[in-house]
Amino acid sequence: MAATYDAIVVGGGHNGLVAAAYLARSGAKTVVLEGRYKTGGAATTEAPWPDAPEFQVTRLSYVMSLLPPTIIRELELERHGYKIYPMGPYYQAFREGGSIKLYADDAKRNHEEVSRWSKKDADAMPRWDAWLEGLADVLGPLLLTVPPNIGSRKPRDLAGTLKLAWSNRGLDVRTIADVTRLMTMSIADLLDDWFESPQVKGALAVNGVIGTWAGPYEPGTAYVMAHHSIGDVGDGHLGNWGFQEGGMGGVSSAIERAARSHGAEIRTNARVARLIIEGGQAAGVLLDDGEEIRARVVVSTLHPRTAFLEQVGAENLPDDFAADIERWKSRSGVVKINLALAELPDFIADPGSNLQEHHSGSVEMAPTIEYIEKAFQEARQGWPATRPFSDGVIPTAFDKALCPEGNHIMSLFTQWVPADWSEEPHTAELEAYADRMIDCYNELAPNFKSSILHRDIVGPYEMEHE
Ligand SMILES: Cc1cc2nc3c(=O)[nH]c(=O)nc-3n(C[C@H](O)[C@H](O)[C@H](O)COP(=O)(O)OP(=O)(O)OC[C@H]3O[C@@H](n4cnc5c(N)ncnc54)[C@H](O)[C@@H]3O)c2cc1C
């Protein structure tokens, strides 16, 4: 007889684990079905070098933010091992000489840093920060709000729309206009409105393109920046980013422990082949090995195309909905380059391979907006960036347990290669791309290349298939 639960969660990434924890906490008999050998999804810590298992890397995602404090509190994640080291400053060194550091919460030092590039921009920074904070007050709570069904005349939907309108009654015309413009504006245009220095604009453009198939001149990237700047969503504060102790897998483990503490069952190596649909409703799942598991509620955390078209089946869905999902476009040209280092980068602009503040935050390769744009345009035209953009971090600036003493881990989140590289491996081209990325850093810190002990290159195909 098929095992029966109140709720099945398909996928044991951090979202699936959070869903399971809440379901179990509310008393539902819940099981998580994870296809891989371990939970975590993209929030995972792994040892990618069999010859050097002492090096642990946060292989895909790499920094924490945007986890609502409400969830941290309600699931008591700190008790279950959630521990964040707040990141140091954003750091960019320049080939022409000099560097810039930007701090999440130190207006005085930001003024000093930005003044080195433009006095006018330094004076604009506090106004920019205040403006972003105003937007976060509006956007933060929205991220935890069920979207209203605008256009529906059902009483329940109308009530939902009115409730949202009422909760935003305090907003003025200017704030609403700013939020609306953000959705359609490019980060390059937005920054042009505020700043003049290419170095400062390059620094502030990073959040507009990170993880996005769009260069800084693309409409919508202004919103991407605002989204990433919100930080601690839910409670409406601008937040800092941070490193989880033990890498991003530590976040998943903490949530998994919380889910288990409420009685959720978590199964790995349990790949779901499809959902069982009866009378137009989900009634359970069928695993790859033929096992059937039944539940009144099935939550899927897989990509909507996989969930609806492959696992529910278009034949069980309204035609227009299935067509919308069929047309859903998600593209990425991200390559993760994880490095084991013998020593820290010794930057010409800020000499020394001893641990310094600029090693403790984001160590960027995004010197100007034009640099970032060129990397995107090349990928859009079908080849990998000649000089890629990178958001680099060195979590071992804080978390010494990830590698042997004296060594370091550096994680480079880089962009872009062509989006269709997700369809098949491009091993040799990825190696060459990684070489170029490393050369870019080596121009700024000449010990960089020779300090690399091991490297792990994860392209779009590997991300989707491993
Ligand atoms: C390279 C990279 C870097 C990123 N960096 C960051 C970052 O630094 N900070 C940040 O906040 N976000 C980052 N993100 C985004 C973040 O990782 C994702 O938003 C997050 O992982 C989504 O979590 P999820 O649980 O929804 O999905 P996933 O993490 O994708 O988890 C889905 C799970 O479902 C499992 N699964 C798939 N198919 C099946 C099946 N048929 N049956 C059962 N299980 C299945 C998978 O194995 C996986 O464990 C990054 C993403 C990538 C790809």
C-alpha cells in the first residue's frame, strides 16, 4: 500500500525545506522528497576536489541575504545552526590604479571612499541611501504578500486587492512613481540620474545584473538592484549580506533540522517522476523507481516548466495556463568558479597578502558599467565574455573551518557565457573562460594565479544536471 501523508514537498532545496518546516509545525504529517543524495539544492557546501577533501566550498550560491527574519525567528534557525558573519565592504581595484570600498552601513567611510573619485557623488550617497531605504519600505513587505488577483471580480479577490491598496494608503505619489519607474528602468540610466564617476557607477551597478540574463542597459535591471538591496525582507530593513558558518549548506542544514524537529520526514535519493492527478487534483507522486506516495497536498519547488509540464502534465491544466508556462523564459549565463588558494590576493592598490578588510567582502571585477555591458553583449551574441564580470567572495576571511589553516577558499560568481550552454557541456571553453577570469584578477593582484591550488568550474550545464 502507498505511504500516505498530509503533505508532500517535492525538492529539498531551502525553499522546500522551509515549506516542510512550516507544514510540519502546523501539525501536518509531511515528507520532503529530494532527488539528489543530499538536501540543500543550490544552497550547498561540497568538497569538489577528491584529492583535497579538506577544502569545503559553497559550490553554487555563496552569500546570505533576503531570508526574512520572520522565518529565522519562527523556525528558531539560530538554535539549529544558522550563524551569519556579516560581510565586509564591496571592493574594486582598478587597472589604472586605486580602489574603492563601499560599506553597507557606514556613511562616513563611504563619503571618504567616494570622495576619492567624485566629491559630487560622495555628497549624493546619503540621499541615494535614504531613497533606497524608502523603496525598501514599500518593496520589502510586498515580497511576503500573496499577489492580488487584479482583474478578478470574485469577492475574495476583490477583498485581497482592497486589502493591499489599504495597507499602502500611506504612500505618496512620488514613491509610487519611483517604484513604477524602477520596474522598467535600466540600472545604467538610474545611476546616471544620481552619479557621475564611472568607478562609483560600476560599483553600484553590480546588484542590478547579478544572477540576471541582462546587461546594465537592459530595462528592469534597476528593479533587480532594488531587490538585491532590500536585504532583510519582510521586516522592511535595508540589510547587509553575510557568510553562513559552514558555507551555504549550513543554511539548508539549519532549516532541515528545524523541519525535522517539527516531525517532518526527509528522504534523499527520492526523485519524483510525476504527480498523481485524480479528479483534477494532486493526490500524490510517483517516484522514478515506481514507488507511489499519496497526500492531500503536494507542494512543488521545481522550476515551473518541470513542475507543470513534466510532472503535472499539460493535459491536466487549462490550455492558456499551460501555454503561458510553455513560453516561460528562464536563461542564465552564470559560471561559478570555486578556488582553493594558498594565500590571499595581494592587490597592487592595497598591498599585502595578510588578511585585510578588503578581502572580507565582495572582491569585484566590475570596474565600470561599460565593462559589465561588454561581457553581456558578447554572451548575447553567442560567445563567452572575453573579460567576464565577477562577484567574488572569500568566506574563509571569517570561517576558518572550511579549509586548512593559512589557505583560503575564493568563490567567483561570474557572468556571462551564452545561455544555450545549459544544453550541453562546454568543458574546454569553460576552462579557457576561467583562465581569462583569473587573468583579470591577476592584473590587479599579481600573486593570484600562482596562489591557486585547485579550481572547480561549474557552468550552466553542470548547474542544471549535477
Ligand atoms: C550559481 C548560483 C549562485 C547563487 N547564489 C546565490 C547567493 O549567493 N545568494 C542567494 O540568496 N541566492 C543565490 N542563488 C539563488 C538561490 O540559490 C536560489 O534562489 C535557491 O537555491 C532556490 O531554492 P529552491 O529551494 O527553490 O530551489 P533549489 O535550490 O534549486 O532546490 C531544488 C531541489 O529540488 C531537487 N530536485 C530537482 N528535481 C527533482 C525531482 N524530480 N525530484 C525530487 N527532487 C528534485 C534538486 O536536487 C534541488 O535540491 C544562486 C543560484 C545559483 C544557481
